[in-house]
Amino acid sequence: MSNAMNGAEAMVRMLEAHGVQHIFGLCGDTTLPFYDAMRGLDHGMTHVLTRDERSATYMADGYSRVTGRPGVAEGPSGGGATYLLPGLIEATESSYAVLGITTDISVASYGKYPLTEVDQNALMRPLTKWNTVIKQSQHIPRMVRTAFKAMTTGRSGAVHLGLPYDVQYDAVDPSDIWADPKHQSYPAYPQAPEPGAAEAAIDAILSAKSPLIICGGGIVIAGAMAELSRLATRLDIPVATSISGQGSLAETHANCLGVVGSNGGTDETWEMMEAADLVVFMGCRAGSTTTSRWEAPAPGTRIVHFDNDPMVIGANYRTEVGVVGDLRLSLAAVNAELDRRTQGADGFGGAAAIAQIKARKFAKFHHLAQSTEAPIRPERVVDALMKVLPPDATVVSDPGTSCPYVSAYYQLQKPGRYFITNRAHGALGYALSASLGAWFGRPASKTVALMGDGSFGFTVGELETVCRARAPITFVVFSNANFGWIKASQFADKGARYYNVDFNRTDHAAIAAAYGVKSWRVENPEDLERVMREAVDHDGPTLVDVVCQALEDSNAPVRRWMG
């Protein structure tokens, strides 16, 4: 038996060595050697053939979010490389580890104007945490190790490897096939904060009268939920989240205020933002959405900031104390110092204040959720979902119509990544694909994908992929026959001067049924809960097309339509 190994086989073995279990991708001519190696080698990995390279990276992104392991997407040269970009930039900006592999034309043909030539290195450089196009086969093992190291350490993000056609045929030394097992998940090699930082943060927090913690996605990425819960409970301090921060605490936790800001925040939760005399940002960049374009915290509010990326400290607010380090280790240090001080009896009254705020917020919601208006109110859809979904359901939403309603009102009953949406760049067409990646990563959790009809049109082809995978995902389409967010923006900011935002009403249930998805179209509010329950209980893919109220006519929990 020969020990000879070519570059394509080395790539497969290196992915296997890093614990990869699923690869999402689409075939191309430059990928022939890689696919042949995937076919011929015994490696235990599942390759999921997608219908669009964008979808492959969104699937890898959803997979990464629920597993805490790098997601892997691959595609061919030329157009395939450009189509991978939307998912890679989303993962990088949202701090999730995704590896994009693009095969490429042969190195020997560079500069000869071959079909599909593009400078992949230049293309990917501004959108990824790290990237390279491999020029020699013997570099493959080292470059794959570097890619996984870059993805999983520090602030996690997306990386890219280009694999030219001829390099896939060249020889590789089998003895160089090895991996650091720490890089199979992230955060890898987490760093503790510098000595004294946790103590300084505690001193600042305890000196405040009305402090508020605001969590971004970093808490869940770091697995810091238990440490945060202990801190919030012992100090009875209120905890708000960004949309990406949902799951930092269960939203049924007494100290969880819920989402604040211009998208998914409400007037009631905003009260606590405005009243805080000290704000503690945790794994949150204090960007435009969470702060409603920096309307609150107001200038002069004291700021403490925890993050593993030193670049975000002080980027938007003058910061009194910055704590740079892994969130789980940083909060463990805070709790250990509070233990040393035997602090925990005196609290800030957060739970009582939150109970009063939530009572007012949900009184409004329940009134609207019981409406028998047609078209159906989005609040009624969220209410139906809360009644029929299990506590550990994974809810994936596009950033359009469904996102603010779910973020404001859907009560996640477990901490962790059970709500997924692409907040960094907000591209439409994310949820349908990402939900399949999330299902592959956590198949025991009921997965539901929510989207507007505009989003549905972006990636409807992946319904075939879902059916081929026999994934029991429930898709819910909020149908209002327009690009709702932009139409609502034209209503609010342009005096209802609408231009090029409406399209023809489509029967999404009929389209899904043609792919093999069991489908319903709901126009009567009284039918909604029954249909949702049937869809969720079915053992295969399902879709519910809800003819719903347009955003510009609604009471959407949106303070600002422009981000």
C-alpha cells in the first residue's frame, strides 16, 4: 500500500484531523480532484450539496453558531468565490468561525486569461480575518492549521483558503498531516483579563445607583452564560441584550430585561437604558442598533466595557474601565472577587424593576396578539410560535419583518444560542439556509426559520436541499408582497412616498409544495395556531405562508428604521 498523497487528499485529511463533521458546498470544474478525494477516502465527514454558494456559507454559519465549532463551506473558482463572500463577511463581523474553501484555476495558468480567473487573495482580504491562496502542495497542512488557528483564537471570525487545481494533484508528505485539537472548537486558548481589571470593574459597578448590563453576542460565544447569571442574581442587576446577545440569559430569568435599541427594543425597555447611570457593555460593540444611533447611553454616562477584542473598548464611548479578555474567564474573575469580598447581599433591585417593565410591555403585546384582524398581525404569529414550540427550539430569522417582533416578544426559555439572525450585514435570504446548517449542528432541537416573502425569493432553491436532507424544519413566511423594511422606511422617513418596493403576491405554499414540502397558506387568524402546531409536529419539512400585515401599517418594535 502506497503512502503517496496528493493535495486534494491532504485537504480532506486535514479537515478530518480538525474534527470537521459537515461540509457545505457546491461542485465546479476546479473542484474535481477535491470531490474525488472526498468520494474515495474513508473520512466520516458528510458533504451537503447546496444549490448556491451563498447558501453554503450561511449553512456553515448557522452550524457554527449552534455547535461552537468551525463551520466549513466550499465552492469553485470565479463566480463561486464571489458567491461565498456574503456569508464570510457576516461570520467575520458577527465573530463566528467559518472556513471558506475555494478551489481555483491552476497556478500554471495565472495571468493567461483562463476561464474563471480572479485574484482570490485580493477578493477575500478585506472580508476575512485571515486568508491565503496556497501556491505549493506541501504548504497545505500548514495553511489549514493556520486557518483553524486564526478562526478559533482571539475574536473568532471567517477565514479563506484558495486551493488551485494543479496544487490538488501535487504530492504532500503524509507525515505532516496533524492538527492541534484545541482548534476544533472556539474560543480556543482563551485569555484571562489582566490583574486588577476585574476588581476595577467591580468597584465602578458597586459605586453606581442604577447600573445596567448590556450583552452582545460575545457572552454566548464564550459560553459565559452561567457566570453572567450568577453575577446578575447576586447583585440583582438588570441585564439587557442586543439582538445578537439574546440567550446571554434565558429571557424568563428575573434579571433579563430583554432586547434594547432601535430594532426589537420597546419604549418600556428603553426607559431602563435612559435611566442607567452606569452601563456595562459585555461582548457588545455598542453599535448603532443597540444604542439607537448612540442616543443612549447619553454623553456623560459612566461606561464599563468587557470584551475579548481591545479594539472595541472606547470605540464609541469614553470608557471608565475596560476589561479585555475572554468573557467567561473575565466574569469568573469578577465572581471570584465578589466571593472574596463576600458581596452578594446588597442588590440594585433589578428584578423588581424589570417585572414592572415587562408587565407593561407584554400587556400591549398580548392585546395585539389576540387581534382577529386580517391581514394577520405579526404579534399573533409570534404568540402562536411561543405556544407550539418546545423550550429548546432553535429559531432562525432573517433581519426583515420577523426579526424585531421575535426579538422583542419571543421569550427564550433557555440560555445559549437558540435565536439566530444575521445582524452584522442583514442580508436577506439568510434564514432558509442557515436553519439547515443549524439543524445539521443540533438535529435534536426543533428548528424554525422565519422570513419575509422578499427573503424567501432569495434562496427558495434550497428547499430542494432541505427535502433531500429530510430535515424537519418549519419555515414561516411573513407575506406582505413588498420589501417591508424599506417600505416602512419610506413611510417613516420619506412621507410615505413609495418607490419600487412592492412586488406581486406569490403563493409560497404552492411553491414549497412543488419542492416536496408540506405546506399551508393562512389568511384567517383563527386558523394560525392550529396550523402552526400541525407544521411543527410534522416529521418532515413544512412551510406556513402567513398573509400578514405590512410593516408600515403595524406597531413594529422599531425606534429607527435606518440603522
